[in-house]
Amino acid sequence: MSQLGGGQSLGKGDRVSFLSFFPFNDEIPGYEVELKYRTETVSGEEYSSQRRGPGRPGSHHVDVLALRKVPFWGNLQEAYFKNKLKLALIGQSLFGQEVYSHLRKEGHRVVGVFTVPDKDGKTDPLALAAEKDGTPVFKFPRWRVKGKTIKEVAEAYKSVGAELNVLPFCTQFIPMDVIDSPKYGSIIYHPSILPRHRGASAINWTLIMGDKKAGFSVFWADDGLDTGPILLQRSCDVESNDTVDALYNRFLFPEGIKAMVEAVQLIADGKAPRIPQPEEGATYEGIQKKENAEISWDQSAEVLHNWIRGHDKVPGAWTEINGQMVTLYGSSLLKSSVPPGEPLEIKGATKPGLVTKNGLVLFGNDGKALVVRNLQFEDGRMIPASQYFSAGETSVVELTAEEVKVAETIKVIWAGILSNVPVIKDSTDFFKSGASSMDVVRLIEEIRQKCGGLQLQNEDVYMATKFEDFIQKVVRKLRGEEPEAELVVDYVSKEVNEMTVKMPHQCFINGQFTDADDGKTYDTINPTDGSIICKVSYASLVDVDKAVAAAKDAFENGKWGRMNARERGRLMYRLADLLEENQEELATIEALDSGAVYTLALKTHIGMSVQTFRYFAGWCDKIQGSTIPINQARPNRNLTFTKKEPLGVCAIIIPWNYPLMMLAWKSAACLAAGNTLVLKPAQVTPLTALKFAELSVKAGFPKGVINIIPGSGGIAGQRLSEHPDIRKLGFTGSTAIGKQIMKSCAVSNLKKVSLELGGKSPLIIFNDCELDKAVRMGMGAVFFNKGENCIAAGRLFVEEAIHDEFVTRVVEEIKKMKIGDPLDRSTDHGPQNHKAHLEKLLQYCEAGVKEGATLVYGGRQVQRPGFFMEPTVFTDVEDHMYLAKEESFGPIMVISKFQNGDIDGVLKRANNTEYGLASGVFTRDINKAMYVSEKLEAGTVFVNTYNKTDVAAPFGGVKQSGFGKDLGEEALNEYLKTKTVTLEY
């Protein structure tokens, strides 16, 4: 219950008359009132609204000015007050800036920011944000001298009148009289799960000690070191190859900001707990220094890995190699077999390291191994560890006039970042001049914007920290002289199907396999037994953006954009050859990951993928425009012609039923047209797409042309549909998701779209058909690939005269089908793709039975491990039933009877659907066949056959089954734009 001005009580549902909601008359800073109400005008129109403003707890005024506006009535839905506090923020860094901004956004009043003085002429991010907002900023180098608080500092602090001190990240010692001064005291953010890892470098020690959980605490400050009562804590799992940066970026930074805001609001509302820290399990570790970071080699590989990653990037774990200190960066546990390499003696190590194409492989005393990606020498020079024996001095290249302009532009960018450096010289070192990791991001982004889209990587900066070396690296990249990094694949290997299957499992971005930016992974499951095949990288928004940037750079600045069409075709032919050479391994992976029967995967999933790439490879140098005569005033000295040009960066999102084949159908046409691509495989079937990425490198495709990002549709897929640098999106999947994608593509940048969506394909079987063939083909139309087939016959219409015999024969044939392991060559019917889909199919059958359809056969899960379903047959399915309208996408035959001779009647029933992907008819009467094929509303009509697709025949739907074509010459038009050129000569 709240009170209106004048003492009037106001409760939920009360009806009040008002016109405008003006600022509250009795405004008091520090409180915010929020009203949510439903209103209707005097003419009866209804709408909802919400207004906010500052006010006094317990009362507010609503002004009614009936002479100015038409009055309306409001039913009060909610009226409540949010308590807000006056805050002092003490600290620094980007984290402090984000906490500051979010607290202000939530309505709290920051009355003062206390931060560090400018360093080398650079202002701290927190101070920058506060100064921009007009918030008072104080920059004290220290708060006390000889144990006593500096008087001027204390007076300045007390002048702001804070009710709570918030310390998001603070490196200064704050006196206790300041800590205890506000009404509510002080709260501090600490990046560990207290009482573990008190003190500085808590994130580093979380990794060094091999903790399985990381997290942070928001606690009440007291006179101890990180010992105050806990207000709230949050935790996350530590992944095996997490780094300090990965943990911070994935969890500690974003969730820490939210938690600080939540903590302040809990205090404001009087709900903040004070939970004493237990002393049991408490640890304290200090700041690690370089001299203490030397690696002790007589330990397990995991302990060595934790030591190296826990010191990455500061202070850096080091060892002695050939008489000099070498710092190791980028450690990961080696999960696959040790690759061949050249031995490297390391002081103190019981076994020499190996310099391999993957990096420097190191061995623990347990016989297990880890691999280090980068090495840094005492002079600050950093190299890829794989190049230890070949990292000699490179010759200096002479710059062209155009390259000199680029160098001058970059010098201006350096000067803007290193504002404390009077003049940027060739010898100026980026990091020794005060740059941080955030400045690396800024440098790369500014170069991309101001140097024609040139795309650099973070490591390009770390590898060339002096200005002259950096310019040399940039010039070599511009000229295409930078050697392509050798592909490093962290395989998951399995002995299966009488072979060793080697499966990549990471994101594939810019020609390299890499973990997701935030380190997240997910399990991909074998549907045959429900076991975990491996963990796969779970692409984040950052990964999507990196992939798109790589594709854009490859299109605009890379070899691919300059490559002639015939050379492009040569690469595609080579890729087709590699797919064929590796077809047994690919088919085995497809069987493991999707449940496809191996023999079918070999022939269709992989076989048609090979055919598709060969077909479109042949189109590369045959894409052409036309010459057009135009009418103009004489003399007619005009020439008009059209050109077919690639669109640019294309996104492709594929389903899980034919993982590799759907990839091929879309990407082959996309690449033949000269585009670059970012492809998101279905979350449940990523493995053949990642193997395809590996083969594309072996085929010689330049980096950035093909990028594969496994992950969820809601994150990666949605970002692709919204991304402003993508010019085309091809999608195969459900109609509902297709509509969402189309909307996002329109709102973002009106990108071109092609959609192959759901189906409920009708198959009409007339009594004059060849019945044996109709039974055989009809079963294939439904049960092919376990029914997980976009063009599967979703509904069979069987003429009355042969209906019963058709059903009997189908059931007899089903009983002969062998259900089992898809790798068994005699298996006819494998598991459904994933558990959720199996459960959906079982619910589909239950719905059919409830509505009165006759379940003739099946309808149940097979009682064995895995996600197996019995082939199922329903009859007596009427037009109004759920089974008649909705696609099952599974091994469920839905049969409806139609009267003898009623051709137009069955056509009307067959077309009574919003879908129109495929259809079929069986009859010996050619006139009847042609009439029916003309009347059926579908993108494809099969006559006396089914499932007979070919790479040269266009494929796509109508109505809510989508638009646009895969396969055939028409598919190229989905990835091309037409330019008209007119000239007078």
C-alpha cells in the first residue's frame, strides 16, 4: 500500500484518474519510486505504461491537468519504492569503471570517485568515466603517512557525504577511519572464494594451486587482510586449459560487475547478510615476483601446466634454455599423442622438450605432457615456440610510397595510445612505454579502421613490440609474405570401426583451431549408447565476431579476394578429393556423432558431399553476366553489360540430420561464387564440420575463407543473423527459427537470406501404381535416415482399393528391418539423433493415439542403451489431427485413406498445409502423374520414385517451407549479386 499526496491510500488494482505523470513535488534525492499501471482512455482504448521518478518513501503526488489533455483512467498494477544510496567509489581499472556505470544506471548516486593519479600522462578508466559525467574525482597518491591518515585527504573524503564505500578494485591501502566512516561501512570485491587465496594475485593462485572451482567474494571490509564477513559469493568451474585472462573474461569480470550492483542494492534494502569467514581452509599468498616464478621440473604435467598458466602473463613462468632465461606462455595439456619434433635441452628437466609444429612439448615426471605456444627471451623478443630453431633474423624490407603512408598512420595511432611518449621512434617499445593488454585491443581495432581493414592478431603485437619491428610485420602481412602458421590440431582420437578416428574439437577461426574465447565447452553425445564422445568448444559472441572479422579480412584483403576463378575451382576440386580420400573416417565420425547408419553415411552423407564440391568447382570459371543492347539517342556508342559478383561474408547455419551433406550443399555454392563464410554446425553434431575445416587447410584454402564455430543457435546463430558485416545468411532448420532469423537479418542490415525450412511432404499412392515399388519407395520416403529427412513423406495418401494391402506389406517389411549399432554393416535403422528428439517423437505418437489414430506398429522406444525408436505406422489419420498437420521428423508413417478415383479431392487434402518442400505420386498413368505434379504445391515433386536428389537439380521449398535454392546452377544466384555497367565510348 502506498499513499498519494494528501494522504490518499493507493493499493494494487485501485482506480485513479490522472493525465500526466510529472516529477514528484516532494522530491528527495536518494529514493526512486516506480509505478506500473494499466490505462484506458475515455474512448475505451487500453495500453500499459511505466513511469519512474525520484520521490519520498511512502508518498508522492500525481498531477491532473484536465484542461490540457484528455483524461484517462489507470488501474494501478504495482507501486513500490527502490532505496538508493550515496556512494563513494574507491579504486581503479576498467572493472571499476563498469561497476561505477552500472551503479549509476541503477539509480544510485555516486558522490565521489577516489582513484590513483594519472600514470605516464594516462588517466585511469574509472576517472575518465566519472570526469565525463561530472562526478567529483579525487586522485590521491596515498591516503596516509607513517600510519596516520593525511588530514587533507580525510577532509576531501568526508566532504562528499557517502553512505557506503564501494571498492571494486583498489591497489591502495585505505585507512580504517575511512573504511568505517560511512553509515553502512565499506564493501570490497575479491577474485577468489574466500577464505581461500586471501591477498593479491588470487586468480593466479587459483590456477597455480590447481583449484577445480574459481569465483569471487563481495565482503564487508574490516581491519584484517581480506578477512571481513561475506556478503555474497559466486563460483564457476575451472576448465583444464583456462588462463587468468579466460577466467577473468568469462566469469570474474562480467559476473563480478553484476554482483557488486546486487550487493549495493541488498545493503540499500536492508537485506545484506554478514557471514563470518571460517578460518578453516583459509590461505594467504602474496604477489609472485619473477625470481620466484622459475619452473621446478620434477612434478607432474598437470602441476607444471598449472604453474605456467597461473603465471601467464605476469610475472611469467620461466626456465633456463641454452644459458638464458626463457619465459613460457600459452600452456595447455596435451591430450593427443606426442607429435614428432626436435629435442631441446632444458636445465633441470629430466627429459628434453620437443620443438614440434604444435609448440614446445614438455614432460612431467608422470610421463604425461603439456605444450607451450610462445616463448619470450630476455631481450623481450617473443616467438612461436614451434619456431625456436628457425627464429633467425629476417631481412628488412624496403617500404613503398603507399606502405610509408600506412606506417605514418600507424605511428599516429601509437602516439595516441602512448600519450606519455613525446616522439615515437623506431626503437620505441610498446609495452615498455606503458601500454597494457587493453591497449593491444585498441591498437588492433584502430589499425583495422584506419588501414583499409587490415586484420591483426593480439600475438602480432606481442611478437613485435618495437615500432620498427611492428611496421615490418605489418608490411609483410600487407604483401602476403607472412608465412602461414602450420595447422595445429588437438585431436580427440578413438579406436573404432577398425580404424583410428582423429577428431578436431575446437573452434576453427582464421585458419587455426582454437578454444572458445571464454574457455567454455560442451559434451557431444554418441546417440548409439548415450556416452560422451568428447568436449567441444562452445563459441561465444567474441568468437563469432572474430570469425566474421577473419572472413571479412580474407575477402577484402587476402589471397582469396585476388584469386582468379579457375584457381578457386582448383582448390575446390582438391577439397573434394580429400573428402573422398577420407570418406571412411568421415562416415565413421558421422555415425558416432549423428547416429547415421555407416553404409548410408558413406554413400549419401559423404558421397553426395564429394559430388557437390566437384559440381560447384566446375562452375567457378563459368559464372558470367551478359551484354545488353540499350536504346539511346544516336549515335549509339553505348555499352551495357552485367557482372556477377560475390556478396562478401556469408553465414551458414546447418541442421543435425545430414551434418556434412548440408554443409556441402550450401558452402560449395558459396565458395564457388567467391565468398568467404562463417558456418555454425548444429550444436549436437559438430564433428564432421570441424574435420572438414582441417581438410580445407590441407586443400590449400587461405586462412579466414572458411570458419567453423560450434555452439548454440541462441548465441552464435543469433549473432550471425544480426552481424552487420555479414551480407548473406543461408539457413536450414525449423520454420519458427527461420522466421526469427529472417526478422533479425532484416532489422540488422537487410542481409540476403535463403531458408530451407520444415516440411509435411505428401505422398499420393494411386491404386494403379506398381505396388511392390510403391511399398519399397514409400518406406524409404519415411524411414530413410531414421526419418530425420527434410523431404520425408510426412503424410501418405493411399487410395482405398489398395490401402489395406499397402499397410500389411509395409508392416511385414518393417519387421524385417534390423535395428542396431550404426557401425554394423547389416544395420538398417540406427538411433535417433539425440535424446530430446527421441522424447519429442514419443510424445508425437502419444498425441496420435489420444486423437484416435490407429497405431498399427511401433510407437515405442527400443529397450536398449541409446536413443532408438521403433519404426512406426499410424492409419485412420484424419485431416484435423495433429499427426496430419505437424512434421514428426522421425520414423513415423502417417497414412490417410482417400476414395477411389478422387484425384482432385486428394490433391486438395495434400495441399492443405502451410508447408511445401517436397511431394510425390505413384501411378502408371502418365497423364495422371503430370496433372498431379502440376497441381501439387511443393518445390520438388517425385513421380514413381522418392528421395532422388542430384547435385545438378535445384532444391528448395515454397510457402512456409522457405525460399531460395540449394544445388544446381540456381544455387549460385543465392550467393551472387548482379551489377549493371553502362558506358559511352
